[in-house]
Amino acid sequence: MQQRKLAVRRWWYLMPIIFITYSLAYLDRANFGFAAASGIQEDLGITKGVSSLIGALFFLGYFFFQVPGAIYAVKRSVRKLIFCSLILWGVCAAATGYVSNIPMLLIIRFTLGVVEAAVMPAMLVYISNWFTKQERSRANTFLILGNPVTVLWMSIVSGYLINAFGWREMFIFEGIPAVIWAVFWWFLVRDKPSQVSWLSAQEKADLQAVMDQEQQNIKPVRNYGEALRSGNVIMLCLVHALWSIGVYGFMMWMPSIIKSAASVDIVAVGWLSALPYLAAIIAMLSVSWLSDKIQNRKLFIWPLLLIASATFFTSYMIGNEHFWFSYALLVVAAACMYAPYGPFFAMIPELLPKNVAGVSMGLINSVGALGAFVGAWLVGYLNGLTGNPSISYSLMAAALLMSVVIMMKVRVAPKNAAPKPLGKRIAS
């Protein structure tokens, strides 16, 4: 009973905070796709090629500050870093509603990427401080669920906001919550279990003992340089970059693809854009549970990315004549692209010791941001150039297929005796 109470207490206290924080970050980076589908191009005189660059520019800023953010999170404080980031990205997002020319929009999108860059690696470091190996895939999944869950409700709400007020007001209304949430974050969050009052001294000791035991089975790495040059880290960087071409090419331009192919209004676009993310949520929850139960992370990564690649290739083959069939395939693609995130990020601290895992996650996510930049820019550019998404489907299919090939080559250490689960340790 005592072990169950401890696990439940950590999950119910921490996961809502983690989920809300990442959801707000994702809201303020993803809503540009709706502005692009609803008049920002005409109002500011943006060509289709420039629109794709603006949509992607966020990820260039995101790329440069991932590793510095991860280092600060490991050596200093996740709490302070996220607090400052919340305020800054909320202000930048709301300020997008006041832009009057293209240079202003370019600067704000790049700055938004800079101030959001530290969020993902910092949150992964935070989770690794609080959750054990048997829990980590599910914990990472609840973090990354902020992505599809946010895009699901954002797709609907943004459609209504734009329809009722306009794209400017949408940016303002959706930027303010991050600034408000920063106050809650500051008072609710502490960096490590040893700093909180809602765990007893014995509970803190038991949790730390399990964390320490997990590290005993991982080969030591002396410094950041040795970790970042390792074959596994390089391969995981490439996997995430290629994978992100598919994810962010899809996420950024899904509203525009639907609007042009289905000839419906922006509210209907919002509802149609939401369904793929509902499928993604269901898949992510199922896959993370199975990954933690079976403890074979690779099994829940590359096969799903292979299915996503196949769906994009099939969409390319059938062309624009069969929208609803193509749309159903996109629903499957979304589910299969998002589902592996929990196992993928749970794998990293299981391959590397604690002293370098956080910075390695920052590097992997940083290189993933470059893939996101390429996907968001090139998919938007190809759609504008050709007038349909067929060629961009083939691009996303090829990128995902290459990520599958590399992922299969990642070397996972043979299973040693697993640490005694936290619950059993406390019960004993």
C-alpha cells in the first residue's frame, strides 16, 4: 500500500504540471499553421515561399539553444529556466498578433524558437530526476502528449477564434496563458525529490536508491565530448532529425493541405485537423505502456515509423483525386509518428550515465530541430510550388524510411539484472 501511495502521489502531483507546461509551449509554436491558412499571407503580403520560411524559422532558433539549455538544466535549475522561458515565449507569441511587416514576423518567430529551445531537454532532465526506468516511457509520453493533445484542441479553438476575431487576436489570446502559468510553475515546482515537503525522508531515500542502482548497469562516460561522439548518440541524432522532417512537415502544414484539398471553411479545417491527433494520443498511451512493460524500446520505435513512411508513400501514389482515403492515411501516419516518442526518449538515459544523459538529450533534440526546420520549410515550399501535397508526401516518406534504417542499427546494451522496482523496494 505504501509503495502504491508514493507512485500515485508523484504521478498525480507532477504530471499535470509537466503536461500543461509543454502544452503551452506547443500551442505557441504550432498556431502559425492556422494563421497561414486564414489570411496572414494576404494581410502582410507574404508569398508562399516566404510563408514556408517563416513557419520553419522557429526551429532554427530552437536548434541553437538546446544544448546550452540542457547544460543549465543539469548544472543549475530546471525550475528557474522554465519560469523565465514561460514568460518570454508567452510575450513573443502574443506579440505576433501586433506584427505589421515581414521582418518583424521573421524576428519574432526566430526569437520564439530561442526562448522555447530549453523546454524539451529541461523537461526530460526533470523527468529523469523524478521517475524510474520502469516509469520513464510513460512519463515521457505524458510530457509529449502535450503535442498532439494541444494541436487537437488548438485546431478547433484556433478555427473558432480566427472565424470570430481574426488571426491577430488568435495569437494574443493563445500567448497570454503561458505568462499566467509561469506564476503557478514557480510556486508548484522543485527541481529534485530531496527539495519537496510532500515526500517523507524514507520515501526520498527509497526513490534515490532505485535511481542509483539503475546507474550501476550503465557504462561510465567521462565527459560530454565522449558522450556526444558515441555511435549511439550520433545515430539517435540522425533518427530524430529525419523523423522530425515527417512530424513537423505534417504538423505545420496540415491545415493548409486540408483547406486546399477539401475546399472547406476554417472551422471545418480545425475539426478535420484535430482527428489525426486524437489517434496519436491513443497510440502514444498504448505504446508507452507496452514499452515500459516489455522494456524493449526499439520494438516500439522503428516498426511504427516504417508504417508512417508507408502511409505517406501511399498518399503520394493515390494523388489528390481521393481526398478522404488520403485523409484516413494521414490519420494513421500521425498516430505512428507520435507513438514512439515515449520509448525513444526513455532509451537515452538507459544508454548513457546520468552525468551526460541530459546534455545528450539536448543535442539529440537540437539536431531534431534542424530536421523540423527542413520539414516545416520544405513541405511548405513544395506545397506552394506544386499546388498540391503529393511531392511533400514522398519527401516525408523517404525521411521516415531513412530514420527506420538508422534506428535498427542503434546498439542496445544487453539486459542486466533490472533494478528492483520502486514499489517492491518500499514494500520490503
